[in-house]
Amino acid sequence: MPAPAEYRLVFKHIDEPGYTNDIECYQRHGGYEQLKKAFTMKGPDIVNEVKASGLRGRGGAGFACGVKWGFIDPTKNTKPVYLICNADESEPGTFKDRQIIHKDPHQLIEGMVIACYANNVHLSYIYIRGEFPLGAKILEKAIAEAKAKNFLGKNILGSGYDLEIYVHRGAGAYICGEETGLIESLEGKRPYPRIKPPYFPAVLGLYMCPTIVNNVETLCDVKHIIAMGGANYAKIGKPNNTGTRLIGVSGDVAKPGYYEFEVGSLTLGQLINDVCGGLKNGRKLQAVIPGGSSSKVLRAGEKYKIKEKQADGSMVDKEIGLEDIPMDFDTMAAIGSMSGSGGVIVIDDSRDIVSCLANLSEFYAHESCGQCTPCREGSLWMKKITRRLADGHGRVEDVALLKSVADNIAGRTICAMGEACSWPVQSFVAKFKNEFEAKGRAGKGPAVAATNGH
Amino acid sequence: MSATCHDTQDHVELKPEFVAHADELISHYPVSKRSASLPLLHFWQETHGYISNQAVEWIAGKLGLNPIQILELVTFYPMFRQHPAGKFQIKVCRTLSCQLGGAYELREHFMKKLGITKVDEHGLGISADGKFSVEFVECLASCGTAPVIMVNDDFYEGVSHTQADELIGKYS
Ligand SMILES: Cc1cc2nc3c(=O)[nH]c(=O)nc-3n(C[C@H](O)[C@H](O)[C@H](O)COP(=O)(O)O)c2cc1C
Ligand code: SF4
Ligand code: FES
């Protein structure tokens, strides 16, 4: 079956000829009309629409957005509430938020103002990674334009509601994408993630006040939920996996790029073979990392057992191959990986799979914040061991050693970086055991210090 | 208390515009001035090239902090430097999609062309004339157009070796 057509909602105008990122162009395309509509509603009604939409966060964890917003009870809370847009986009393989920030910044601003109004927020920040200097300038210009037209600032459109949004730049640390690390960073500190409980952002977030952290794409979706109503939005995609998703494909495909599809409407095989033109240079598929570098790798030829819902509501066991996996949150979880940040990395059969893992392990070792011993020391050892295996200086025992290091990190750390760094190692080693052992057997013995330019 | 870091920069006189812009940045954080630490560090580095002792102490003073509270940020966040880098800083993305796209070879190519043979403990190499520096950075969120690089604030995608040579010419 050929892939379904793209369903462009958030990316509707991205790359459209003549579409620019200034406010006039945005308004010519109906921009800020949903904001006006939102101001005719009460905050809690907007929260209810978002709940009804079933929208799940697009930053990685897929947590229900309306539920997250609902944690802050306006009738009990006496502190100010803050909202932070997570524009850190640093999960390797992920490159969707960049497109919105650069090409359609007002869509994000409109979504943010609606989300802030809904949650009674008067001060909000966009935390953007430091390596997006142009993106930060574009957002600052968009904010100034929106302010000049009174879509932001004091007494927005005569509603009596005030809101300021500021852009805050990070400085090259991946861990600032983790929401509590982000909050610490925004407070002017090292981005050391906080322990949950008690530091759930909804309870003790920025400046120890209730705080909502949402991804760029999630906040854009809010605008479209207002436009079509929560119930209609929920008709897009699948139950519990509603809406559209931005997917970025990189690596060894003929046509890498960013796309938007109804959640679950296409399979991984359709994505790779139809949408992305198959593998480059006639090579064959070896592996796919389906949802950002920390999602568990899938091996070509693998079979997965899933439960499929039948028309009469009954569940039937089914065995599917990698290419048949529908791209939705629940199926990706059911087959032991995750749809994560929507970044798909494709690896062909000409690649040394051990080197691929060595590359990722180096990333995580570089990015551990260092607070927890298992993550700080473990990520470093995983880097050293995979590197020496890849470079031909490993031993067969390294394979088991690598696994045991990884197995002792997840679940023993302050933040989910513990999982993020060990999942790739666990899955690569389990699924490509022969390749790793062959490297170990061919190893020339005594490991030398890793040289890698870092 | 004085923060210690290796300092090679002479004391710089701060222009009134610099101070005014710093105050403007601080005003973005009505709840806590400390939040302005990163913006002030960025602004200093953009203006003066790197974070000197003077920078650490001035920013700390401005925000009512101890210098160590600024220095610990400089030593944590990869983008801040305690030494000058090249006038044009070439940052090559190293992470998986870019590695598959030839990032390691591209970095080698830059190093060779610029005659850089050694790198510091952070992997930064500087050309003899101080004009260029080359370093690896982690995923720049443009994996679909690998390999990608930045030269200072400018961003380039799908960089071939020919284009790399052209870029060196362009910035020279
Ligand atoms: C190590 C780590 C890195 C993360 N990086 C990002 C990121 O770059 N961007 C992002 O939106 N979320 C990132 N997240 C997820 C955030 O913690 C948070 O769940 C998300 O911003 C919530 O927004 P959402 O509910 O709209 O998805 C990261 C999480 C972890 C554990
Ligand atoms: S798990 Fe790693 S990144 Fe997270 S807090 Fe612990 S050391 Fe830091
Ligand atoms: S891996 Fe280079 S931009 Fe993502």
C-alpha cells in the first residue's frame, strides 16, 4: 500500500512559496484569529477543549497536555503560574521545532498566548537552545510585532488580560531540555534536574511556583484545537493517539526531510520506502532509531507481537515486521521502543553498527550533568567500552560488561537521562549481539585512550 | 571573594550602551535577577569574545551574586569560553546523522585546510593566525541535511568539501 498523503496542520504554510515569518503574512493567512476566539472563552473552557482533544505532548514523553494543565487547580493555587515553551530541541535526530521557529514563529506565539490565557499565566519564557541564535532573533522580532499589535503585553485586545513573553537562550547543554533542568537553567543555575517528587513543575516549578512546560509543537497544536474544537481534533489520528505529528527522517534514506502525518496513519515501512524514497544507493536497511536517539533501536527483519483492535472491539494478537509498524505512540511503546521526539534515524547495511552506538554513547557521556553516579560514571564507561570495541581494541567480555553497565543505570537516577543513555546501549547490544561479539573477538587487546576530537 | 580562571584579557572599558543593554536584559526577569546570568554571559561573550575574570566579577556584581555562581555556569555550559577561540568559529556537528553524512571527514578536511594539528582539552583547534577555530559540537537539530556546521552564528547545511573550501575563502 502506498503511503497516505501528508496531513499538514502545524506545517501548513512551512515552505509554501511566498510565505514569510512576519506578522503581516501570518495575519493574511488567518493568523491571530484563534487568539480572538480564545478570548471569547473562559480559561477553564479552553483547558477542557485541550483535554477533549486528547493532545499528547510532542516533546518526548507523550504526556496528555490537558491532564498536565489540569494539575494546576486555579481554585486552590495562590501563587503565580508560569508557562515555559521548551524550544531546546536537542535530542539527536530531531529537527522539527527549528522549522516552526524559523519559518512560522507567530504560530508558536499565538499558541502560547492562548495556552497562557487558559492557565492564567502572566509571565512566560521560550527556552531556546543556544545554538539557535537566528531562531532567537526571529522569535524576538515576532514577539515585538505581536506586542505592537496588542496580541501580547498589557490588556491584550481589550480583554484586561496581561502577558509578557521573553526569549531565554541556553548555552549548549542537552540536559536543559529536561524540564526541571530547564527550570534550574532559567533560574540562572547549572541545569541540574530536580528530584520528583517533590519538584514536579506543576507544583514547585520556576521560582518554586506552579509551572507548565510544553514543547514548541504541542503549543502550536493548541492553536489548532481552538480552531476546530477539541472533539474534532480528536478525530484526527487514532484514539489515545490523536492529531498530527511532525516527523523528521535522517540518515541513510534517499530523501531525508521533515513531514507531517496523522498519528498512526502510516507505517514505518511506508515512511522509509515511499515518503523518503527508500535507502540511498540501493543499500538495504539495517536498523531504525524511531523516536530520537534515546529510543530503542529496531533491527531490520525483527518481528513484534502487538494486539490489534478489531471492528467489534475485541483484541487479536498479531505478529508484524518492522516495516508494518504504525507510527503512533501506543504501538511504538508496545513493540518496546517509543515515538519520542519524532526523529527517525535510518541506518543502512553498509554501516558499522558498533560505531553508530559509539557515536551516541559519546553524546550521552558528554551531556550527563554529573549529579548521579550511575549516569555520570556509567555513561562514561559506556562511551569508553563502545569506543574501544568500535576501534578494534575491545575484548569479547566487553559485550557483557557493556550490558551490565547499562542495566545498572536506568531507574537509579534523578532524571530520565538515565534511561535515555542506557536504552540505546541495551537495545543495540541485545539486537546486534553477534556484531558486538565479533568486534570483541577481533579486538587487538589493550585498550588505548579514546581519541575522538573531544 | 575572587573567582579564579586563567585570564589573558586586559581590562576592558564598558561602554554605556553595553551597560544599558545589560540592564534591559535584566528587566526580562522581574522575579529574579539571577535568571539574567546566561543572557549576560552570552552578551559579554558576543561583545568581548570570551568570558574573562572581569566578566565573571562584573556579571556577579550586577546580579548581586558571588563570582563563583557565575564561574560555575561558565565551566558547565559548553558554549561559554574562558579563552579566545578563532575569529571565525567553525562548529561541526558530530552526532550520529551527521557522522553518517560525513561529519568526521568534514572536520578533518577543515583541520587540514587550516593547518590545525592540535586541539585543546575541549577538542578546540585554532589556526596559527588565530582567524579560524574548528571544533565538534553535538546535534544541531538539522539532521536531515547532514552534515551541518555553524560558522559563528551562520548555519550551513549539507556541507561538501568544496563548499567547505569556499566558506574558508568567504570568511578569510
Ligand atoms: C534528557 C531529556 C532531554 C529532553 N529534551 C527535550 C527537548 O529538547 N525538547 C523538548 O520539548 N522536550 C525535551 N524533553 C522532555 C521534557 O522534559 C518535557 O517532558 C517536555 O518538554 C514536555 O513538553 P510536552 O508535554 O509538550 O511534550 C527532554 C527530556 C529528557 C529526559
Ligand atoms: S540522570 Fe544524569 S543527567 Fe539526569 S540528573 Fe542524574 S546525572 Fe544528571
Ligand atoms: S546529528 Fe547533526 S544536526 Fe542532528
